[in-house]
Amino acid sequence: MNAKKYKGIIQKYSRFLPVNSKTPIITLNEGNTPLIYAGYLSRLVGKNSEVYLKYEGLNPTGSFKDRGMTLAISKACEQKATAVICASTGNTSASAAAYAARAGIKCIVLIPSGAIALGKLSQALIHGAKVLAIKGNFDDALNLVKEITKMFPITLVNSLNPYRIQGQKTASFEICDYLGNAPDFQIMPVGNAGNITAYWEGYKEYKTQGLSKRLPVMLGFQAAGAAPIVRGKPINNPETIATAIRIGNPASWKNALLARDESKGLIDLVSDKQILVAYRILAEKEGVFAEPASAASIAGLLKLIKKGYFQRYLTKQQKIRIVCILTGHGLKDPERAIKTIQPPKLMRADFKTIIKEIGY
Ligand code: AN7
């Protein structure tokens, strides 16, 4: 085997992960996602600033969940598990279904009926998971799977499974490796709050190991209709078009507060309208298609720019680097893209009519 060939995050970062020579590595070569310079957004922040997009939509199943799932499924196999289960707003189920298929184990997913994006549903189904649409929301589904896994020998692969967080922290390692240091700021969506927990652990670990010199300020954004952390209490009926983060009682609530406070950051909210504006700007100005929940990062960036949040850093004449995490691919939710833009104009198949319409 050629050691230089990329074979996923477990192989690349094994010394930071709870694996040993007996761990069977179930991988789809996840990770190693691009950090894309965003010129338009950088100019909006101001001189001396660089905005980068960590495009996690380019993972094998189209979201950051694959980083955690490769480890969670590998460890489940090491422990001879035969079945895994998760509750999901969509991406976790897509990832669990794919990695379980690869491992040859059973996968059961509970999703809120009618509230997950089409691409994600198609993934869970095509990979052969047992998909159950429950009459309830994500929080109800999570409560159910917690209860089920207490009573039956089925491994929980939601981010309550610590291996999920361990795998996901590798994204912050990649950012540090690429930039040669941690960024000054990191902006990301917050739903169940596993990912902000993972990134913060990763950044702290890299600094402790002497592999980066600083820690970023962590800036998390929830959707206004599903912002329990911002409002300081669980939300019974969370609502947002960003279905991935339609979560009213995050499992890693306390760890999200820890990341916020230790990094002197913030967790704020953005409206669905702000999310959709950001969703379009990202696609039209940067050429990057991310799902609505991921656009919450950009909506957050725009909100902070408007507030003048970065001014006090910019006036110090130092370069600032901002990394926005784009957690999932835009193709996950094609219906939202089509609903957001005017449908294509129906034209007669006639040369002259078309030329006129194009404006020549
Ligand atoms: C695209 O799939 O919770 O704060 O069940 O799919 O770690 O929950 C997805 C969450 C952000 C929020 N962006 O991350 C699930 C699920 C996208 C997501 C989040 C999710 P966490």
C-alpha cells in the first residue's frame, strides 16, 4: 500500500483518534475538503481580511457528518455491533446509511415526517437503511432512539456517540494545516451543537500539541425559529426553512456554551430571510452551492459585518482570517433552490426569439 495515498480522516489523523491496529477502518475517503478563498465576501469585510469557505459539502455523502460517521461505524464494527440507529434532520441519516452499507451492518433511521430535504431522504433510502418517518420533530426522534438504545443492542450514531465528535474534530486540523495556523474567527451553523463542540476540541488539541499558535473566536448561528441556545430555553416547535438545523433542544448545548465562552465568541441567530439572501449570494457571487443550513454561516457573517463587529480588529492593521463552515452541499435540497429563484422562462424553439431574449 502506498502510504501517501489519501484514505480518509482516520488514516490521516490516526494519532489524534481513539483507534488501534485492530480497528477495522470503514471509510469512503471522507475529509480533505477544500478551503476556498472567497473574494467577494473578503471585500465586504474590508481591507486586510480574508474569508475562506470550508466546503464540507464535498464529503462523500455531501456533508460534514461523514467525518464522524467513519469513526462511529468503524468503532461499532470493532465492538462487533450488528446494527446502528440515529435520529436525523437528514444528513446524519444519509451518512449513517452509507457507512453502514459499506460495513455490511443494519441501519435504522428515524426522521421527522415531511421535514427532511429530498436529497437526504433519497440517500438514506438508496443505501438500504430502514427509514421510519415519525409524526414528530427531530427532538422527539432523538428521545426515541436514546430510549431504544438503552434497551436493545443497537449502537447510537448520533453525536451523543463520542466517536462522532472525535471524527468531526479533524476538520479543524485540516483548516490549521492549510492556513499554517488557526483562523482568527470561525463562523458555523449550530443545530444539535455537536459540530461546534468538535471544532473547538480540535482547535484546542492542535494548539496544545504545538501545531497551531492560536485559538479562533467561535461564532455560531442558529435559525431564528429554532434558536434555543440564543433564547436560553428549549423550543417546543422549532421552525425554519433550514431543515438541517430545525432542532429545539440540542444534545450538546453545554459544550456549545463552553466553546462560545472559552473562545470569547458568540452564538446568535439569523432569520430565514437572511439565510436565503446569503444562500443566493454564496451561489451567485462565489460560485458555491451550499444547503440553507450552511448558508446560516454566511448570513451570520453578513450580520456581523453590518454590525461593525470586525472593525475593531481591522483597525489594528493586522490581517484577519475568517473561516465559514459550509456544512452540506446545495444539491441536498434542490427544492429550496428552485423555490428561491424564478422558474426558467418557457420559450418557443425558435432561433430569433431566443437571440432576442438573450439580448443580442
Ligand atoms: C448541513 O443530520 O442534526 O450543530 O440529524 O445537517 O452538529 O447538529 C444535522 C445538522 C449544520 C448542525 N449543517 O450541526 C442531522 C443533523 C448541516 C446539518 C448542522 C447539521 P450540529
